[in-house]
Amino acid sequence: MIEEKVNEANRAEQVVTFESGNEMAAMAAAQINYHIMGYFPITPSTEVAQYLDQMRSRGEHDIQLIPADGEHGSAGICYGAAVAGARVFNATSANGLLYMIEQLPVQSGTRFPMVMNLVTRSVSGPLDIRGDHSDLYYALNTGWVILTARSPQAVYDMNMIALKIAEHADVRLPVIVAYDGFFTSHQKRKVEYFKDRNVVQEFVGECPTDYPRAVDLHNPVTIGAHMNGDDLINNNYQQSEALYNSSEVYKQITCEYAKLSGREYPILDLYKMEDAEVALFLLNSAAETAKDTVDKLRSKGVKAGVISPNMIRPFPTEEVKHALRGVKALLVGERADSYGANGPNITHEVKSALQEDRDNDTIVLSRVFGVGGKDFFVDDAEAFFNEAISAVEKGYADKVFDYYGHIKGYPEDSLKQAIKPMHGETFKSGLIKVTEDAETNKLKVKIPPLRALTSKPKRIASGHGACPGCGIFSGLELFFKGIEGDIVVLFQTGCAYVVTTAYPYSSHKQTMIHNLFQNGPATLSGTAEAFFEMKRRGEIDVADDLTFVMVTGDGGMDIGMGSAIGTALRNHKIIMLEYDNEGYMNTGSQMSYSTPLGHMTSTTGVGKIQSGKAFHHKDTAQIMAATNIPYVFTGTEAFPQDLVKKAAKAQWYAQNVGTVYGKILITCPLNWKSEDRFGQKIMEAAVHSCFFPLYEIERGETTITYNPETKKKRIPLTDWLKFMGKTKHLLKEENSEMLSEFEDEVERRWQRLKAFNDSPYL
């Protein structure tokens, strides 16, 4: 038998299919069967956890999926599991990586292995959820080994290689597997995976136990002890050496993997570089596109080639020097910039490698391209090659560093206002009266018939991109009917923000600010205080009745809870308004802490192993009330007079006393799997079943504003659940125990609320 046939005979049996990068990352994790995944959803990496949850519901792995309150929390979960000696897995993107980034050097500096998939995406702001490498470049200085994957097949293979590197005795560092968001993460390609998971587990081997672990109680250890400089420099040196060691370890492990799979992953993927005179240096999926251009140029007699690294930490300096010995001009294309450095990160590392090579005269050009997920086509690669060819002909580059694909702006194309700005008296009806009762220390509100308030213009223009039946904007607009005068509104990331602000259009008629999930309350508190201080100094002319409103939802009161509590404790004069759709709907209906027990989401699936979310929903209103802010309320558009009155009270307290928090329940037919026409009925049933009671906490005293029991309208919880596809499984006999637990918790919270209502001291 020839050598190739012998090698084929030694390969493990594999299955051919068509899958995406995210699916293959999940497949690799499931076959390895990690102990723990701490996760938080963020596009485009969210699917990895979703696929793993689906697999778990079918009993295909035993990974404990722990939903965090944000990426910082997920990084903490992963680190905590790693120090215990468990095998740990994670996936994130963009600002999620930045939110967890202070945790990453802790993990590498204390030398605990794990694997994280970085599904690359543009870092805000402005917000763009598609793929570039601006997040990846932030990871370069975290001390993690970084592998790159150009295809779904490489994602699968690199995830196995990554774990073996991470756990190797000469390395023992966490590893990132980076692949392009939406290009690689979502596009399906032909792939092969091992039919028998035992093959995978034999390849990665047993989880090592020969290093200090918190779980070994017979040998107590102190992890993360404080160090002075004399010791820290030794620690850093050892970490540095381990990172460089990973390069040789990578070569060993990929050689083993090639024998098992038939697929090779050299440190540099070199395409027709043997005699190349002009070349492109590209990361990940763009390199695959450029290979087609190489074939085209080669047919014309141009000696072109493509270099793409499979490993960028440590940077393959020697391999780059060797690959470029005969290249006259190299263009390094990068999907992110290093602002102010006259070229992005990889460009400088390539130049640094060549500076050490006295025999190399390669002209190096640098181009930033494809940011925000801008497509990279064969013609674009050809344009890159033409620039390199021009540099060869001239003996120098006309412009060493530049952007590619940007468009010059022209004054005549400046944005025009579609409608005349509305402010001041436009949003004052004069029909809402709020007075303070000196005896009770509470507010009295008089509102006209709702029909009279229809003359007030909407705060949000038509033309937004919300789904049919979405309850966000009808709920917000009803709340805004109770707000008189001008507002400055901040929207945290979420459906309400995304569907109203697709540049160059905006649905907001008054000033709207956006900031990320985790910091909206702090941001708006800064805005409000700046307004007040500039007004005090006489620098701006602002009406006294200006109201500051922060709109949050889609899980914003999970990842943003710390910021919200901090803002409340400082008692800034703002309103925090949460629209509660019981999940992270803007990223695809993942579980949030507001998701009730047993409800199905894309990360709390229903199957033979699990039946929806495993724990009860967070009572945000009660949490915020514990900060002793002057006014807290709940509401829903199904009870419009109640909500408008509470909005008027919220404005008075925000203008005169301090922070207000309100929670409005809204429908999400797409992800609740409910009919659009049942929106109001679902909201009414949520209130009548006492799942979502309507009440207010005014200066510490609780008042139930609508009691379905005294109205003789209380209904069983099941009458609410039957409206939604996401909860119909709870009505089946096999889930009766979970349903009973849910009913008991709803009743407990209702009875507790009634006790609050009956006593001003509770």
C-alpha cells in the first residue's frame, strides 16, 4: 500500500454534512463533553449556546450550561470552574469580549486552561453586529493562545486542537479560537466530523490533574496571591515562555490530528507561495476568497500567493520571515485598525518580523478593509494585488497605509430632517394634573379620557422595523402619553433601539442616546447631571420640566443591574423604564432572568432531559424598591388608565425627588409563539392570574392598583399559559410538578404583595 492509503486506513470514521461554524463549535464541545459553560448571549456567537442547549435537551452531552447576568459574569463562572480543575468552554463576540476582558489576564496569569470561541464582530460604537476583527485585536495582549479558523471545518478541528494545547504541561494557558462572525459562524459549508465521540475523547485525553486545583481539598492551595514586582516579573516571564512554547506544542498536536482526521493545519496556511512575488496576508475567511484571485492571476502569468495564519498568538515570526523571502511586495489586509498607529496590529507584527531579516526587501503595504461585516469579494482581492504589483513596478508604495472601501462624503449628501423638530408645548396637553397630598405625602393624579390624549403626537415616528404585534412601541407610547413636555431618552441596546435607529434613519422625534446594555443608567445619570450643572451656570437654556427617561429591556436589567442599582442609590432625577418581554429577544429569544420558570426559550429548550427554564423569574421591581427610591411601579397597556397615571407620577417624582423605576409587561408574539391578535388578552390574563400584579411603591408604601380578586376576575395561571406556544408544554401531565411549583411561587409573591399593601411598614 502506498503511504497515502496507509494514512487513510489509520483515519477515524467521519460523517460528511453541511454545517455552520457555530454548529461545528457546539459539535466539538458536545463531543469533548466539557464540564461547564458559563455563557451570555451576544450576536453572532449566541447560537453556540443555543445548539448546545438543544443537544442537552436530547441527552447528547452532560455540559452544565450556566446562564450569566452578563459577559463579565460568564468569564467569572468560567474562571471559577477552571480553578476547580474542570474542563471549561465559552463563546462570545465584540463588546461581550471587552466586557469580560479584565477577567482574561487573570485566567492566563494564573495559568488555568480553558477554550473560548471568539466569533468576531465589530466593536461598538456605533453599533454594528456584523463581522470584523476589532474585538480580536483587543485579545492580543491578554496572554491567551489565539488560533484562527477560516471555515466551519477549521472551527471544529481547531476546537479539539485548542483543548490539547491549553492542557499541555508545557503550556497550561487558556486558548481562543477566533472565526469570522456571520461569514464563518452562520454560512453552511461541507464539513466532516467524527462519527464516534469516543475518538474525540481519546484524542483530547483525560482531564489533567497534575497542577494545583481548588477541588483538591487534601492539598489546599492559594490561587491568585498578591505579588510584588520581584515575584510578578518571574510570573510574567514564565507565562511568556509558556505562550512561546505553545507554538511547538501546536505543531506536535496538529501532526497528531492530521493522522486522525486527514486535515493539516500548519502555523501558516500558504497558498501558492513557493515562487510568489506578490502576496496578500489575510486572516480567516477573506483568505479563502483571495485564493480564487490567485488562481485567476496565475493564469495570466502573475506569481501571486496568499498567506493566512492559523495561529497569531504567539505570532509566527520565523515562519513569516521564511515565507516572505522571495516576495517583492506584500499587502496586509486587516478587518480592524489600531487608530493612530499608522497601520493595524498584524501589519506591525509582520513588519517587525521582516526587520529582523537582513536578506528581506519585501515592500509591505497595509489596508484596513471589511469593517462592520462589509463583504470581501474576488474583485477586492484583485484590487489588493494590483496595489502590490504597482509597488513592485515602482520600487515603493505610493501610500503605505490606507483604508479600502471607504467613500468620501459630499455636502450635498448631508442628512436632511424628514419632519420639523417637535419640542416644548407640542408635547404638553395641559390635561394631566398631578398634585401632592400634604396629609398622605402621596400624589393625586387626574387624567382625561384617553381619547383626549390622542391629540398628543407620538414620540416615536412610524416606519420603525419592529415585528408585527410587538408590544414595545404601543406600550412605550402609552407611557409617554402621561409625560408632559420635552424628554431626553436613552435606549439601551435591545429590540427597541435596533429597529428605530438604522443609520441614516431614526424614528425618534426628540433627542435619543444609545449606550450598551450594561451601562445605560449610569450614562443617563451623567447626562442629567451635566444638563443641570450647565443650566445652573447659565450656559444652556433648558426648560425646568425636562424629563430624562432610560428605556431598557431584552435583558438589560440583568447585565445592567449593577449600573441600575448604583444609579438608584445616588438618586438621580431620571426614570428607568423596563419593557419586559421575558427574554433576550434582540439576539434570538434566549433566556433572561426575567423569563419565568418552565418557559421555553432558545437556551432553555424542551426535551426529554429538560422542560424549559429551571429557576424562577427575577422580581426586578422589588429589587429596585429595596434601594429606597421614591417611586416604583408596574404596568401594562392592557390597563391603559393605570399606566398613564403612573407615568404622570413617575414624571413628577423624577423632576422633584429622584430616581423612578417602572416595569411594563409587553408581548413578543414571534418568540412567545402567540398570535398577534391576542396581545391584549395575554396581558390581561397575566394580570388576572396574578403573575404580573399591578402596583406601585410610593415613598416606600405599597399599593395594589388593580386587584383581580376584589374585582372577581382572578383566573388560574393555566388560563394565561395556554395563550403562548412557549408554555403549552407546562399544561401536559408530565410537567405537572413544574407547573405546581410555578403556581405556588406566583401565589407566594401575590400573598406577600398583599401583605405589603396592608401594612405601610412592609
